[in-house]
Amino acid sequence: MNDPEIEAQAPANPQADVTPEQPAATDSGATKQGVKVSSSDGHRWERETLEKLAFASLHEQRLARRWRNFFRFTWLAIIVIVVWIGISHNGPSKDGSMPHTAVVEIRGEIASGGEASAEATVAALRSAFEDEGAQAVVLLINSPGGSPVQAGIINDEILRLKALHKKPVYAVVEETCASAAYYIAVAADKIFVDKASIVGSIGVLMDGFGFTGLMDKLGVERRLMTAGENKGFLDPFSPQTEKQRVFAQTMLDQIHRQFISVVKAGRGNRLKETPETFSGLFWSGQQAIELGLADQLGSLDFVAREIVKAEEIIDYTRRENVAERLAKRFGAAIGEGSVRAMRSATQLR
């Protein structure tokens, strides 16, 4: 029995069981969420987006430029206003043509560059004396003292102006009139105080520190090189010799004698000298009157009303106003910038 032959028969339709390949996309556009977008639409969308971004950037730049200009004009207006206020208030606060009492304040430390410096005080005194309406000049003092040089310049100028213009000068002490401040006050014809004012301290001092013992304990060596035996005199890290101490004391004694001479010349026979008068002590206003360091009790208003007989008070004090401070700071900043630029330009490389 023959095995039946199994013959592979080709299908009648050779393409019937063959899965046809998907045709390649022939459309030039892309489909997104069922919406067909052409390539031209895509390019237009990108262009519109870029345009919007560009316009937004330009708008932000315009706004930033407007705000910069606004702040610049605002600061310019503020500076102009401050300068105008400073100029309008840098001088007598009222009309000086009418009879009045001229006031020059001496406040704080008497030192070069400060409000109570010789430069500022002398300028105010000259304006006060030269004003025909000023019947007298009052020194309104509230100062613990300061530089004997600055005080001496002011004292000399008061005496000169008083002789030149033939106007009386009065000193009115508020809280304190000590040391260099009293040096100035004695140039006045009379000194008025409050009973609790602090007056006096007729003396001279030179202060400093010495760290030589501490440096020895810490094992620190001071390496100071000088040309001149006494060039390192008063150096706080070097020991003081007896010769240097005597020299400094001699100089202080000489300045003290100058101070005493000015006080005696200013107070004359009114001064009731005692061993403590020129020792550097200070006293209350009431005690100062008893010692002849002051004349009587009285305030600024009292002197203007009862002594000068001109109740109108005009202040001639020269004060550094806000505009001047800004100008100095601006000038200092410009100078510092110039120096830095010069240094950077000349730097060796």
C-alpha cells in the first residue's frame, strides 16, 4: 500500500495571502491630534512666535530706558533742590539791614576742618562785624576745647575785628566752655554763663600710649628705622627716653604760659588768681564768676535784650550743609577714580 504523496500546491492566487506593504506618506505636512498641519503653516507659526518675542524684548527695553531716565531726572531734581536750599541757608537767616544782635556759634571740638575751625569761625566773624546792622557780636559757646592753634587764630581775629569796627563782643556759655574754648572766650568784653555751666580747664595736654612692656611679653620685636636721633619720638611701640620726656614737657609748659598770658590779658583785673586757677581745673558757672573767669549769669536772649538792646538775633555761623557734603563726597569719589585709573594705566606688566 503506497503512502499517499503529499504535494505542495501553489495557491491559485499567489498574491492573495501576501500582506501588501503600507505605502510611504506622500503628504508633505504632519498630523497632530488628527489635525493636519502643512509645512508652510509650521514656518508661519515659528515666524509669528519669533516676532512676538522680539516685540516683547523691545517693549521691555523701552520700559527699562524710561525708568532709567525717570530716576536720573528725579535725582537731578533732588540735587538741584538740595543745592538751592544749601545756598539759600548758608549765611544770615534774616535781613541784616535792621539793628540786630549778631551771633556766631562755636560748638564741638575746635579743630581744623570742623565746624568750629578757625577758617569757618573767622569767616563768620568777619561777616558779622562788617554788617552795619549788627550792634554787637555774641559768641555762643558750647565746646570742650581743642586745638590751641585754631583757638589762637580765632582769638587774634576777634581782637583785630573789635578794634577795627568798634563793636562790642560778648561770650555766652551754654553747657561747656573749657580749654581752647575758654581761650577764645577771653577775647570778649564780657563772659556770660549759666550757673551750672562748666568753665575753665586752663591747661595743655599731650596724650598717647606705650606698648613696649606688652610687646616684650608677647615676644614682638619693634623694627623702627629712623634717620635722626629723635625721629621716632612719641612712637607708642618704642621706649621713651628721659631726654624726650623733658623736651615734651618743656614744649607743653611753653604753650601753657601762652594760654595763661592770653587769659590774663583778656580778663585783666577781674581775674582773682589762685594757685588752682591755671592748674587745669574747671568750675561751675557760679564759681567761675566768683573767680573772675566769667562776669555774670545770662543767656543769649538776655544779652540781646538787656545788654545789646537789640532783641532781633541773626545767626552768622558758617555750617557745612548737605549740598557741600555731597559735593565733597562727589569730588572725593571723582578724585579716587582718577587716581585708580592713573595707577592702572601706569602699572608695570
